[in-house]
Amino acid sequence: MPRCYANPNPIYQPAMRLIASISNSNPAIVVTTFANQYQNLLIVRLDIPIACGMQQMNGLIGEITIIDDVTFSFPVDSTLFSPFSIPGSPQPYQNICAQVVPVGEDNSTLQNSTFNILPGPGSNG
């Protein structure tokens, strides 16, 4: 099993999350390893190492739709893409993990822009 780590309660939100699975469907369904705290209309980038397969999705950016705490749809038809998989434990793959990285949001909402939960380092408040 990969030994990658994502802080479940980082100071700044929305945060990077590790990907547990991506479906071959239209739209693609992405599942994170734990609750991602994302909201509808968040724009994310998918970073998928070669060892995880589905390289057609690597680097794609899209606006997500939330399905539940760990699942969202990504606006790409991945039906014919190579399958996504988490590499096994043999070296050199045990610390390679796919990530979802928030990069923006639909500016008609600006829901996520004030979602930081704690004051940053060196702040007075």
C-alpha cells in the first residue's frame, strides 16, 4: 500500500487530497482517500504518476461536482482511457500517489475563497 500522506486538517483549505480511484466513465468519478471538504464549482488539477496508469487524465484541470464526502465528478469522458490503479508495494512504486490539487473556483460563487479555518503563521488573529 502506498505510504503517501495528506493532512486531513490543514490550515489552508481547500487542500490537496490523495486519489483512491478514478472510474472509466462519463463523467469520470474521482474518489479521495478521506473526506476532501471540497465544494461544487471548485477547479482542480489531477496529478497522476505514470505508475498509476490513466495518463490521459494527468494534468487535466476541471470544475468538479460533489457527490459525497469523498467522491466528485470530473467533467471528462474517461470511458476509453487506460485504467487507474494504485501501485503495489514493491519498490520503486510504494511511495507514488495520485493527487487532486485545487487551483481555483468558478468566480460566480467564491465559496472557497474564505474557507481557511485557522489563522496563518505569524498572523495576529
